[in-house]
Amino acid sequence: MARKATRKSSAKAPGKSLGSLPVWDLSDLYPAPDSKALKLDLDAVEKKAKAFHKKYYTKVGGLGGAALGSAVATYEAIDEILSRVMSYAQLVHAGNVADPEIGRFYQTMQERVTDISANLVFFTLEINKIGDRALAQKLKARPLATYQSWVRDVRLFRPHQLDEEMERLLHDKRVAGRTAWNRLFDETMARLRFTVDGKSLTSEEVLHQLSDSNGAVRKKAAKGLGKGLGDNIPLFALITNTLAKDKEIEDRWRHYARPQSSRNLGNQVEDKVVDALSSSVQAAYPNLAHRYYRLKAKWFGKRVLDYWDRNAPLPESGETLIAWPEARKIVLDAYGRFSPELAAIGQKFFDNDWIDAPSRPGKASGAFAHPTVPSAHPYLLLNYMGRSRDVMTLAHELGHGVHQVLAGAQGHFKCDTPLTLAETASVFGEMLTFRSLLDRETDPKRRKSMLAGKVEDMLNTVVRQIAFYEFELRVHTERRDSELSADRICEIWMDVQRESLGPAIRFHDEYKYYWTYIPHFIHSPFYVYAYAFGDCLVNSLYARYQESEKGFAKRYLAMLRAGGTLHHKDLLAPFDLDASDPKFWATGLGVVSGLIDELEAIG
């Protein structure tokens, strides 16, 4: 492919007031999709994978501890190269999901990496066939002891693994199954255009208008988004049904009792802990979302809010656009006041073109931080529009990026943090930025607007994400019995929306289609509760920070550096926190409730 996927120059955002927005430079991974370096890596890693299979297949159980440790190190090195290739392909694709040549490159890389990694499937399966006593003896050898936490996590899936032939079949078919449906969803969303006031807009542009200060603009955007999604509802229902059935089949073969159990196991969190989180948040719906939106309706002089007013700025907020240089300074200053080291790592993202900020046609919507591999560095994708919420998104994704840099020292296999803790640094970064801005704001109206914005962000992170989790749970549970009609999926969606948001929000008919654009449902089933977990965790952590700042930053950075080596109980122990204790969730939710109390007092 001749087209370069990297751009070193900055791009102007829509509206010069935002300043020059950075575009990432992916050449730290590979120079281009058709580069010699990429081809050489693929050819070399294919030979290494085949040699690995020849050397160790059926022999893993008989290896001594030192030899097994050496084998794991070789396996890790091979997997890191494959992960580097796929990270590059994913980032190129995210930069322009609508480009068919890029789509072809992405699919080709998926197929090539899947073929190569098929040589490696046997390895963890054979590790899991080793008896506990024999493995404990092998782990006494230092080369294997280095990977003790990784071995521990591999063994979690021991009761659910299939025989090697079946595992290889699932592995090989994934590229033509689940990942193909994911790609169909991504490319459909990237190509979709929504007609709003005679203009053809991308989903990101329409979603941006839903927080416009003009109610008429919000209404037109909401109606246009709903119509565009509704016009494509048969396709979205087919994708959802197919992926839910695909998951049900695999869950059944692997003997997972509940649709969410595999996600919980991967997150190293017990089902009962997630159940406690979900039930605690659902019980708090009336005291949180219902109460806040009733208050917001009063501020707007209404009995109820139309759904397109849910994220509207307050009438007196007077929000202005925040240019990129100012946003960067706001976030880095907030990070720096907490920890100069945290800010110094964050600065690298701006100095080295690790961020892609402008919104443009074809680009993936939303925002993410991609960790890539420890031998490289993370990249951030944003769609920066200059709102205060976009500044918070920058703070959020930069938190992910800093976390990934710190954890990278653990190495490829041990740096990956479970989703339940992966949101800690991002949400904490948001909190640092918010508190910094709030502390220096003296205007009462602006303080009220900032408090309201923070409450809405928390409701979106806690209440909305648990509602999303409940929506997924109901859809996947019913799908185990039969295919769901588009109308039934919409009905489930509306049920959970009414339950979570409460009677102060008025829904219109087109809102029933709004579940269709949420990518987490497609890419990462049951991911969403991690946001609520992270928010409540950070609220509790921040309370500890306020109680005693001395030594907190040091303990916090140590937690981030641990990556995936420690269980959540061990990571939180230095802060005297325990996610299995019901009081933990009450503390986190109490912070949100307290902010609403402040807003009620202001009136």
C-alpha cells in the first residue's frame, strides 16, 4: 500500500479558535503499512513461532522450572512482536475507518497474525495441564518465578479451557467471525451520515451538538441521530444477535454459568463483587440520577427534561471554547500539583506526537488510549471539540497513557491491568483536573456549572454504565433462548433507561435506537461496569488522599507500576480499601450524592 499512515504535521481543527491540534506519528511502531520493517518482522516472527512449536509442542509438562521460564520468555518475545503489528494495524484503522484500502490492510494483518499465533495455542494449554504441586515446584526456579503472576492469571482459565484442536479451531475462525462483525460495525458507523438541519454530519459531529447551549440545535441533532440509527436498525440488530449468540456458544462450551462470568474472570474480580457494585448503584438510582435530573429540570424551568437536554450546559453556564494549548496546560498543571513525575510522563505525549486530537470524517468516534507494547509507547485518540468535557476526556485518556507507561516496566506479559483497575488512573486524572479547576474558580455561577458538569460526568460513568451493563445482561440472557427482534432489544433499552434516569427525563420514540452506536457492546461485552468500578474506586482513593496527602502520591504511583501483577485486594490494601466490602461502594457513591447535596443547597 502506497498510502502513508503517519503524519507529522499538526492539523487545524474545525474553527481556528481551538489552535493547532496534534496528529499522531505512528512511525515509532512502523514507518508505513507497506514498509520493509513490517514485512521483515512478520516473516521473522512466523519463523520463530514455527520453531517454538517444533521445540516445545507436547514437551511443556516435562520441562524443569528454569527451562519452562526460558520458554515463557521466548513466548513473550514472540507475542510482543505480534501485538506490535496488531497495535499498528488497529491505530492505522482507527485513524480512517472508512478507507477501504486501510480496511483491507487491517483485515490482512488480522489474518496473518491469527495464522502465525495458531502455532502458539498449545503452550498455555499445556501449562494448565501441569498439576498444582508440580507447578509449585517449578516456580521455585528464578526464570519461571519472574512470571509467577502471569502463570497465576493463565491458570484462572484452567477449568474453562478446551482441548487443543477445539481451541485452535476457535482461534482460527475468530478472524472470519467475531472480528469480522466488529469490523462491519466500525465501518458502518464511520460511513453513516446524519441529516441535521439540511447538513450531513458524522456521528461525532452530531453527538457534539447534543451538548450545545442552544436547545433547538440539541433537538435537531437528537432527532437526526435517532432517525439515522433507526434507518439502520435491522443491521445493528443482526450484528448484536450474532455476536451475542457467538458468545453464548463459546460460553456454553467453556462452562461459564453466566454471560458476564468470563469477563469477570479476565478482570480478576469475583462475580459477587461485581454483583455488589451493580446492585448498590441500581439501589442508588433514585438518590443520584433521579434526584439530579429533577433538580436540573427545575433549573431549566421545566417539570421534565427532554432526553436531548440531559447533557445540556446550564442556562447561565456561559461555556466558552478551550483552545488546545490551554487544555494541555490545565491538565498537566493539575497532574503536576499532585506529582511532578506524573506530569513529566504526561508531557511526553505532547512532545512526541503520541496524540491524535482532531475530529475528521472517517476517524473512529470517541476516545481511547492504546497501550501498544512496552518496547514502544501508548497512543491517545481524541475527537477534541474544545468543550470542558473534552478537557476532562484529555485528562482521562492521559491518565490511561501514564498508567500504561508506568506499568510497561513489568514487561509485555505483566503490564496489562485488569479492566476493573484499568480505569483508576484515568478517572483519578479527571478528578485531579476537576478539583484544580474548581479550587481556582471564584464566580458562583461558574462553580455551580462546574459542579453540575462533574455530577453529570459521574452519573454518566456510574449510573449510565451500570444501566448499560444491565442492558447487556438482559440481552445476552434472553439471547440464550432465542434471537431477539429489533423491537425487543429497543424495549429492553428503554426499560433500563427509564429505571436509571428516572421520571424527570422524557424520552421520545427515536431514543429507542440509541443503543446501536455504543461500541463497547460490540467490541467488549460487559466491559462497561469497569467505568463504574473505577469511578467508585477513585472516589474512595481521593477521599484517602484528602485525609492524608503525605506519602499518598508515592503509594499511588507504586500501584500503577504494579500493572497486572497484583490482585485488587493487594493493590488497595496500602490505602486501607477493600472492594469486597459493601461500605467501599457506599463511600464511592456517597461522593456523588454529596456533590448533588451541594447543588441542592445552591438552588
